[in-house]
Amino acid sequence: MASIVAGVATSHVPAIGVAIDQGKTGEPYWQPLFRGYEKSQAWMAALKPDVAIVVYNDHANAFSLEVIPTFALGCASEYAPADEGWGRRPVPPVVGHPELAWHLAQALILDEFDISIVNRMEVDHGLTVPLSLLFGTPAAWPCPVIPLCVNVVQYPPPTGRRCFKLGRAIRKAVASFDRDLRVVVFGTGGMSHQLQGERAGLINAEFDRRFLDAIVADPQAATAIPHVEYLREAGSEGIELVMWLIMRGALDERVREVHRHYHVPASNTAVGHLILENFPATNQERTP
Ligand code: DHB
Ligand code: FE
């Protein structure tokens, strides 16, 4: 049977992608940020997952304001990179896993999560920057990816509690897939940042550190954070953090924190990163 072996949380700041693409990762501004991902890339290379489910948000590249799905699951066999701002990143196309994706669509919808099924979609920095941070710069991404796109751009986004429950349902759905696949789940976006308005540039390291602690050890406390608290404490784009709760819901109740990194600033954003593993006792498929 398939199983979820680990979870990764990371910010997806577009300027990080540009720094990678333009060979600037060793520059003094960027070096401390990328140093925090060196262990992560070694860990991921050793883990060798069969599939990555990447929970991310689109920034009006795949979906305009004409159609705003709350949860959109990619069931395609391939996704082309696209982006606003600095433009399309020179990264490989993202290969999908239609078989597992369609299984997830069926299992989740029959489990009363009314997700949208997407058969054609482009993916922006929200998805490709986390891939670059964890997989580096390969000629082809090392495993298929199932994109799960969450609306955190247009009010109302889903609640943290709903996201956590969706994670739980994803865990159950993966476990009912009849093939031995080791799956890693990414929760992306955040941490505190606000890109416009009077409070543009807001960063709240105290809130971010409390959130990192809660995601690891007390996710129920994190699910109780209302939208207005994200907005007040983590800025308008801090709401992206609800996507981390989908990843966390997909893991066991107790997890092992393998790695943590927090860095301020990257562009206008606080960058946070966690690697969490399920305990081997409750997951026999985990690699040593
Ligand atoms: C920026 C954009 C984002 O989508 C994000 O999540 C963080 C930062 C930016 O433009 O700096
Ligand atoms: Fe974003």
C-alpha cells in the first residue's frame, strides 16, 4: 500500500527562485538562506520519495479571478511552469502522477471534500520554488508531483481546521492506494509577510516561531488560529500558512522534527522551513 513518509514545509518567495536561476545563491544576501536548505537537499536525496503531493497556491497564473477553486487537485500527466513578475522560470516541466491523483480525487470527494479536478494547469513559483529548494537544479525533477492548489488569494480562504481535516483525509486516501509508493507531502507558502498596503513589509518573527513550534508539537493549537489572527499577526499573505496544516494533517499525531530553518528577510518575507517524519513505529515503510 502507499504511505506518507514525511512532510516538508517551506516558504515559496519568488525572489528565491530568481536567485537560484541566476546563480546568486552564494551572494552574501542569499547565502544564509540557502545554507539552511543544504541538509534538506541531502535528506531528500536519501529519502527518494516515489511521489510528492505539493500543497501550494497559485498567484493568478493558472486561475484568474474568474474561477477561484478553494481546493484544486492536479490530475494531469504534466504541468508547464509559468510565472508573473520575473517571468517563466527555466525549470523542468513538472511530471504528474495521474493514477494516484485520480485515486485521491475519488477518495477525497467520496469522503465529502468537494475538491475541483484539474486536467490542465500551469504551475507558478508557489510550486516550483519549493521544488528547487528541496531538489536543487536537476535536468528533470526526480519524482512525479501531484499539485494541490489552495485559494489563499481571494477572501474567503479555507479555515486552518478545514485544511488540517483535508490533510487527514489525504492520509487515509493515500493509504488506500494499492501500490507501494512512498509519498512526501509539501505544505508551502508563508511565513509572515504582507506585500501591499500600509503594513507592507510586515514580519513577525515571534508569531512565526510560535507557529513553527505548534506545527510540530501541537497542530490542534495551530488549527484554532482564525483568519483575523493570521491577518493581524502574520500580515495579509501570512494566510498562506493554512497550507502547512494540510501537510501536517497528512502526518501522524506525533512526528519527529528532522530539520528547522528560519531566516529573515528574503525579499519582503520571513522564510520558514521544517522537515517532519512520521515515527517509524507507526510507519513500517519508512526507510532507515
Ligand atoms: C512575494 C511573493 C509571494 O508570492 C510570496 O509568497 C512572498 C513574497 C514577493 O513578491 O516578494
Ligand atoms: Fe505567495
